[in-house]
Amino acid sequence: MFYPPGEEGGGSGCTTDTVVETAARPPEGVTSSIGQAAGNLKRLRHTGPMTLASQEIPERTETGLSRRLVLLMAACTGLSVASNYYAQPLLAAIRRSLHMSTGTAGLVVSLTQVGYVLGLVLLVPLGDLLSRRRLIPLMVAGVAASLALVAGSPSAVVLLVASVAVGSLSVAAQITVAFSASLASDASRGRVVGTVMSGLLLGILLARTAAGYIAEAGGWRAPFAAAAAVMIVLSIVLSKQLPTDRPAQSSGYLRTIASVPRLLREEPIIRTRALYGAAAFGAFSALWTPLAFLLSGPPYRYATSTIGLFGLFGVVGAATASFAGRLADRGRAPLMTAVTSLVLLGAWAPIALGRHSLWALIVGVIVVDFAAQGLHITNQSQIYKLRPEARSRITSAYMSVYFVGGVAGSVASAAAYSAAGWEAVSLVGAAFGVAAVGLLAIYRGSR
């Protein structure tokens, strides 16, 4: 089996769980009720991460985190991250409206992701430094303003600048994920974070479908205007419903930012998992960025609403990936890493046939989304075991590398499609699959 450094099967064999259980072992003579409670906690630890539909959240956890608040945080992550993806099925319409080339239109997606990376580096660490109850609603309001600017863009330049702003501020989603992990008890953290992450994944995938239908009725600007209005309402609700919190870090801003690369140096699990994440999101972005160009041209010639429906196929793939977290909680993270990496590479065979075969394209979309999201969930199951006081900075470190992969996939696939068509896109996507499998080979050789 393939074990990244510091995970199961590698190192000294003394895991964090072993240390915790040894330190927490009660002395002789403690009451049986404490032992029974410890047994219940142990059983809860083996509960896999939940999805919105498949698991139940207690009405109120040990930390006072209510089910309504968990679902509100899931909605916040989903709507925030969705802002990065409304443009994808609309690129052909945007290109025609603003008289842009195919390559320039593809930059709308790429620069949004560049903005997201900037936000991950410069804004997400603020979650350890400032009150997240105030920070999250403020950033959501900023997303609303940026989306309104996109909706009113008179030129390509304004649109591209606004796209960077949307991406930068929508990292409110990642701050919310880390906040939910901090609020939850040890016994419920996996289920709570799993629910919030389900909201994020649904936001990524359903954004395309919603944007396609709204644009069909009101033009390409309408989805951004509608989303801006929704985000204003969400900001108000969050400001009233999020619980008060105490910052985990008292250092200054620059020192907090400087600690992020140090986490990558000091924690091999974060470093290796970030590389896997970059390969996964690179393949994901290589598929979705030029897909609207393929589907709007011959032989398909689909309307924007039909193109948006392809997001539903992505939901199928992501939903089937939810079991990856459950297996990771049972110590099968290396197995899931190997399976999802190999599938990520193999998925590009049917996608390459998608130029003339709709069914092959649909199968490829489902399989790529399964592999990319399954690998992402497995990665997060490992990194959030580390340093509870630094969860926002861990998120920043991991997601920064993750989105660098996404930007590379978007830029390379848009350029490939413009230069040589869909077959070149398939080669770009397969290259990211090769990178993931190559990481497996490196870790195999290091054992």
C-alpha cells in the first residue's frame, strides 16, 4: 500500500490517536460511568463524515452547535464558493456579448481562481486572528458587491477585475469550514464538517445548473445579479446567527501570514496532501473550464440552460465520493488515495471520446468528479487531525496549493482548446491524473 510520510503505515508507528488515548487513560478506581462515556466517544469516532441527505446531526451537539446553525454554515460555504462557478456555463454568451476571444473569455474562470488563491493566502489566516462572527458576514457582503460589479460590467477589463474580487472574497467558505470544525466537539466534528463540506460541494456543482437556467431567461448578467441579492441576505442572517468566538491567535497579521508556509515545512501530511489536492483540482478545472465551449459548438450546439445541467452529473460523482471520508476515518486513507488517483487518470479516456459521444462525455464528467472530490475529502480527513489552534492556517496552506493546481488546469485547458480543440484538453487533464499517480509512485519508492 502507498503511505505518504507521517500517515498510517509509516514513521515510528506512534500515532496522534495513540498519544491522546495514552494521556487520557483514567487511573484505577474511576467510576464506571466515565468508562462508559469513553466507550461511547470511541464508537462516535468511527462515524464517517456526513452528507446533507444521508446522516443525521443531533439537534444540539455537546458544544451547543445546533442543527440549524450547521445547515446555515453549509449554505454559507455553498453560496460563497458557488460565486466562482456561475461564469463557467456562460462563457460562450459572455464572449459574444463583450466581444472577447475564446482565450480571454477563459480568463474569467482563471482569474477568479487566481483571486481565490490570493484570498487563501492573505485572508483565510485572519480566521485565527479575528472574530469569525464578524469576519465571515463582512466577507460575504464583499462577495455580494463584487457579483454586482460582474453583473454590470461594461467591458472585459471590468469583468476580469471583478472576477478577481469575487474569487478573493469567496474564501469566506473556507473560513466557515474551519469555524465549524472549531465549534464542534471531538465526537461530532467529523459529522459537522462533513455536512458543511457537503454544502460546499453542492455549491460548486449546482452553481452551473442554476446559472444556466437563470441566464436562459434573463441573459448572462442575471445569475450574477440574483446571486448578489442572495449574498446580501445571507450576510445579514450570518451576522445575527453566528455564535461569538475568541480568536485562537494573538500574533500580528504579518506573523500570522508568515506561519502558513512554516506549517507546510513542518507538517509533511499537509505538504503531501496539498500536492494530491493540486492534481485533483487541476484535473477538475481542466474539464469544467472549456466544457461550455465544447457543448455550445458543433456537434452539440446546446443552450446555456442545457449546458448548466451538466452540473447535475457532477453532483452524482461527488455524492458517490462521500464514502471516501468514512473509509478514511477507518484507517483506509492510503487505499482511497490510491483508488481515486488511478480513477482520476482513467477518467480521461471516455472524456477524450466526448467530442463526438455524449454518453462518453457524461460518464467522464461523473468519474472525474468522483475521483477529484473523493481525493479532496480524503485529504481533509487527514489534515484536520493536526493542530486544532491553527485550523484556518492549515486550511490556507492546503487550499493555496490546491487552487494553484486549479488555476493551472483552467489556464492550460483554455489555451489547449483554443489552439487544438477538445483532444488537447483531454491530454491536459490526463497530465494531472499522471501527476497524482506519480505521487503514489514516489511514496511507494520512499518506504
